Amino acid sequence: MYWYEEEVKQLERAHRLDLENPGVIFYGSSSIRLWNSLEDDFDYMKVTNLGFGGATLAACVWFFERIMTDYKPKALVVYAGDNDLGDGRNPEEIFIFFQQLMVKVNQRFGILPCYFISLKPSITRWQMADQFRYTNNLIESEIIKLNSHWKFIDVFKKMLNKDGQPNPALYDHDGLHLSEEGYRLWASTVKEKLG
């Protein structure tokens, strides 16, 4: 996990002023970190971006206590797991990381409204689409089964075109990260759940 150290230190420094009132914390991988329009997209509420580049769900669990120290959020939105699959981990491992994250969130924040954005389809990783679907299914089923304060936000289906392939307009030139249009879709989808 040492390769995330610099970015984690930056997060620790950058948001000290927001500890008492971070509003809704967005936490996870570069899909969160690169969400440059986040404050504009949610201009009706306070949001804090705690994404770090290349983060896996495993890294989000590993660094959770350090990054979340002293925060008092109104809600938590998480996106991670995409890179775990890209690194060769299997859906079951990612599911276990998700369960570990739920435990850490409960220990740290108690009953806090939490939202997990489904793993997105991407052009670059489309050959692994079935693994992405299976991982999403495991996590969504767990959230439904527990009937807890977590909610599942499905972006996977919304990011496909009529042919059932990833819609290229929603992606950056690398076929992995989101375009401005992709973030607009995410913003409207997340807003529906956040209310």
C-alpha cells in the first residue's frame, strides 16, 4: 500500500479545515478524485472529495482510519473496487473488502447514511464485464439483505448504450475514466438516491 502514501498524506493535509462540517464525503478511487465538477454538481450541499488515484477497495479499507480521522460527515458516498478487479483480484475478495469497509464505517461513524456507487462498465476493462456484474450483484445483495443504512447506486446499466456496450461518450480518451458527460450522468444518478 506504500505507493498511495503521498496521495494519502495530501488528503490528510488538504481537508483539515473541513473536519467539523465536511457535509457529504465522497471517498474512493480516481473516479472520485477526478470529479472536478463535484462541488458544482452538488451546489445545494457541502461535499468533500476524499478520492485518491488508483485506489482499490482494499486501499480504501487500509487507509480508512487515517483519512477519516475527526471527520463528522452527514453521509458517505463510496466508489472503489474497479481497480481491484483490474489488478487481478476476484469478486469474492472485493466483496470481503466491502464487508470490512462497512464494519469500519459503523465503528467510526455509527448509523450514517452510506451509498455505494456500483462498479462502472468501462471500454478498457469490458472483457471483464461479467466479473464486474458479479461483484456488483454480491455487494447489492448484501446491502439489501442487511437492510441497513447503506444504499446501492447502480450506474452500470445507465452507462451502456442500446447495444449493451459501454457508451463511448461517457468516457475519457483512455476508455477507463469518465468524461464530463459521464460525470453528469453520475451526478444525476447519485442525486436521485441522496434526495
